[in-house]
Amino acid sequence: MQHFRSVWLVIALIFAYTTLLSAQNEFKYSYMPKKVYENQLFPVTVIAPGEKTESKRQFTFDSSSKIQPLFKEPLTIHNGPDSFYTFYFKASNVDIRIPRLFISSESGEHSLGPNTVFIESLEPHEEFCHVLAADMKIKNSQVSNYDEKRHIVTLSVEAFEANLEDMKLDKVEESGVENIKRDFAKVEGEFYVVLPVEDKLLKFAYFNTIKKQYEFLEVPVEVVDASVTTQSDLNPKEDSFEKLKKYTFMSLVGFFFIMFLFKRDFFYLVFGVVSFITLLTFYIPHKKICVKQGAPLYILPTHTSTVSTKIDQKLDTMLLSERDGFKKVEYKEGVIGWIKNEDLCDH
């Protein structure tokens, strides 16, 4: 009898220990990289299996550690009964120690121990733009004159899991990235580079962290006049769309008036007049504005943007576009930039 009770006691202890161990392992890392590259942005994902999606959970990395995620709140994805919580970290040039993670949930308090992620160096590449990304693309571009000997190329860039803030080109006189907006893995920014006028192609490489190889991006360097940038901000290709709209309405005007002459139907006359009025809106002169002497001309419409030059004397010029307290103007032929509203003349 005594032996029977001992067996049951052992079983009870094993069950209690298993239950406790299960509660402690309720949360676990579903993804923790073993190694990453210098300056790489990488995810760390925690899985909470079998809990209700409406359960409230709070995640806190050990505050005594200098290593912290880019966002305090994780990217949350629910997949059936499981929930995935992803944090993003940025590597440096030394091994990174992910600190202990404390988790509060309706089922109690939990913690996940620290982990070490090892750093690997990339093989150097002369055209590397210092960006490592799961994917990277150029959304649109603009080229304008910087001065008599140089062009400035501005690119609107989109990337995922990327250190876009480090983007630069080593073999150019000046380059940089501004107006960075990050939404978890997705990041956007505006990159500018100053090139000699004889350069006709901008080509550079980023390191694809999924394919584990360098990939090239390129854009032609061709200056367009101010009329191209009037409607496009950063995308000169949109000028082709403007021309298409003009030609379309010209064709419609001709078609409706010819049909009216042959059919004598008032319906065609009405649509011909409407098309003609719409066509005229494309040729309305742009508003003129006055810029103060000494006003800085910014590369991009942001308060942290680089100043490309200063207006040497009071300037009356055509307003090309407006955005968030800035006016887009052409300073000299082909030299286009942004002026703060406060730098306009008082009259």
C-alpha cells in the first residue's frame, strides 16, 4: 500500500512539474537568427500558441540593456489559434545580445531568456550603397541642374527590413537620404546624389538579405525642364501622362465637333464644348511668386533637408508645386528646389 502511494506521489509531482514547465514555455521564439550582417535590420519573432487573439499581452525587454527594438510595440499577426509578435532590431559591427524579454498576459507572467546573434561581415563591393534589405526598389526619380558642372538626382526609395538611414555612395561628391518613414519592416525615404553633368547613368548595389547577394538598381540621368516637374514632384515620368491627357482631349474635341457637323446632333456639341474647356485647364498659366534674397533652396520639402544653394537676389518665378509649408520653384534654368513659405516676399 505504501509503495502504491509513493507511485501516485511521483506521478503527481511529474504532472505538476510538467504543468509548470508548460506554463513557462507558453511563449517561445519562433524565429531568432543565429547570425546577421553588420548594420542589418532583422526580425525576432515570438509565438503564443493556442491563446485567444483578444488576450492582452505586454512585452518588455530588459531595460538595463542598451539593445532595444526599433519599436516598443511588436508587429502582431494572428494565424488560426496562434499569434506571432515580431520585433525589429538593428545590428552594429559587434555581436548583439538580445536581452531577456518579459511578457505579461492573462495567463500570468513569463520571460524568455537572452540570446546572442553573431555578426558577419560582407565582402566589400565598390558600388555598394551601404543598404542591406529583403527588397529595395526605386519608386520614382527626378534629375535637375545643381550648378553648371553638376546634376542632382533625387530618388524616392522603398525597401523592406532595410537600414535605409545608412544609404550613401562612396564615389560621389555628395549624397544622403532624408524624410525617412518607417512602418515596421517597410521603410521609405528620399535619396539624393550630386553627379558630374557628363554622367548619364546612376547605378548602385544593395545587399539582398534573402538572396544573400548584391543586386543592382539604376536610373538614367537626364535633365528635364521645369514643366515636367510641375505636376510630378519627384516623378518626371508623369509628364508623359500629362501629354497623353492633352492629346486625348484634343482628339475628343476634334471628334465631337466633326460628329456635330455631320450628324447635327446637339449631344456632340455639348460634349465637344466640355472637352474643349477641360483641355484649356492644362494651359492655364502657373501662379507667380516672389522669393526673398538669400533664401535657402532646399533639395527636398523637409525641414532637415540639405540646402543646395541660396537665392542670390530677389526672385520672381513660377510656382511649380506646394507641399507642407514649402513651395517648389525653378531658381535658374534646370535648377529646381523647395523654398519655405516664410522665405516668400511679404507683398
